[in-house]
Amino acid sequence: MKRGSRRILVFISLLMVLSLVAACGKKEDNQVTNAEEKVFEIVMVAKHEGIPWFDDMRKGVDEFNEEYKGKVKAWQIAPEGGDPAKQVQMVEDLIAQGVDAIAVVPNDPDSMRPVLERAKEKGIIIISHEAAGLADVVDYDIEAFDNESFGVLMFDELAKAMDGKGKFAAMVGGLTMETHMAWYNAGMEHIKANYPEITPISEQPYEDKNDDKIARDKALEILNAHPDLKGFVGTSVSAGSNMASVLKERNNTDIKVVSLGIPSVSGPYLEEDFMVHAQTWRPADVGYASMNLAYKILSENEIKDGIDLGRHGYESIKIIDRIVYGNAPLELKKGTFEPGKYPF
């Protein structure tokens, strides 16, 4: 081969090598760009589809999704009827889809634990709500306040309304619902220690499964079996509103009702004296805060006391043993329902 031909071949070879190097460089640059532009998928798995509480939580999730458009894709799902097994299956499906983060409000924290452990093994960020007992499994559990104090407040308001004496009934959304039972247990201890003339009709609370029909049926059962009842306390919105509804039908304001509530449902009963006290927190706010906490973890922000999760009551959080505490309790009483004050 002539010397000139060899020089041409060498030159062509060099060009090919340089082209490959440039191509690799572009590929690496694209990989960095794609990583920087990654849209995180964050999903809230709520307790129950189609009830006002979790309809409001969805508003917060949707607000976060809109505000962080291009950075996240956030949405909410929930099982029909609040079925714990269906809720677990929803989380299984999200693991298979490879989402980046899951926030969950478990119907049954114990049955949810194994699937959350599998999600963590897959590298999925997990935030729980109303499930402080899962703090050893999840990245963080987020609570609107200290649950014991919330329960004591609820039962103390009942005792005051009953003038410190008489029989009362209690109803929870579910015996496996961690926060409901935490409020109930703390409240019962408070009653026993401070109000000796108040007695429960049962040591175990009734259960409504966050279902209005079940709650109404239980209310009728309680009233028919205990005509001398003086008070009722409910840890679900369904419990209090349905007892108040039945009492309204009977025009009975003698039985004092205290309950978890939301303004749109509990407000009319409070104003008409068929409920004396309701307390709550804004579901939309904790929905938003949960999404924000997951996003901060995915974005490698430091999670520490004092950070702001972007909603009222969560502007300066406290963290104890992987439980994030806000300061967002809300008390509802007669005469506080000015138009537009409560958006849920």
C-alpha cells in the first residue's frame, strides 16, 4: 500500500474514534439531563374512596401536583368501602409500577406492614399518616398533632357537656385504625381518672368502618338499647354525624354528641345543638404536606426539625423517632361557622 493511502486510512480511523468519543460524551450529557429532568411519581393511598374526608385530602394532593408541575406527578387512590385487603393490593400494584414514593393512610397498619417492607426493599420512599406504629418501617409517619392530647380533648369536652355524670357510648371507624384507637384509649383513661360518675355502656367501642349506613344502624341500635344514654363520642366523621342525624329526627338535644368532624358535615348539627363539639384537622393540608415531605426526600433535602412543608400547621415541624408532628388541630363549635371560613 502506498504511503499516501496509509495516511488517508489513519486519518479516517482517527475521525471515527473522535466521533465515537463525541457520541459517548453526548450520551452521558443526555443521561445527566434526563436525571435532572426526572419527574417523580408520588401516590397517596387513602383509606376510603368517595367520602368527604378523603375527597378533601385529594384536593391537597392535586394542589401539590399543580404547583410542582414538571417536577412531580402526584395523585390519590383509595379502595371502595375502605377494604384493608384492597388497599394492600393497591400498594402492591404501585410497587409493580415502580413509582418513586407512596404515601398511605392505612385502614389496618398491621396488614399494611409487610407490603410496605417490600416497597422499601425496592427503594420506594414511604410516608404514612395516622400510623405512628409503622415509623420503624416507613421513612416518616406524619401526624397533624399529638394523638393522646387530641383524644383527651375530645373526651373531656364530652364529660363537660354531660355535667360529669351519666352513661355514654363510643364509636370508632375501626378497631384496627391506629389513630382512632389512640384517641379512644387516651380519652377513656382520662374519663376514668377524672370523672368517676361517667360510665361507658361498653368497654370496647362500636365500629362503623367509616360507613354512613353502618354508623346510622349502630346509632339506632345504641339508642334503642339504652334509653338512659346521656352522651356519645365518635372518632369518625360518620359516627358523630349519623348519631346527630338520628337525634335530630327525634328532636333530642339531651344526649350530648362529641365527634371527629368536618365543617361541611358537622356544622349544621353544631348550630342546631344536636352536636356540642367537633374537632378535626384539614385533610387537604396533610395531603399536601405528605406529598411535599416525599418530594423533599426524593430531592435529597435534609429532613430536620423546623422545616416548612407548605401548609398551615406544618410550617415548623417537629420530628421524634421518625414521626413528623405538625400543630394543626381545629376545634369546631356553635357560632363559629361564618360563610367561607372553612373550605371543607
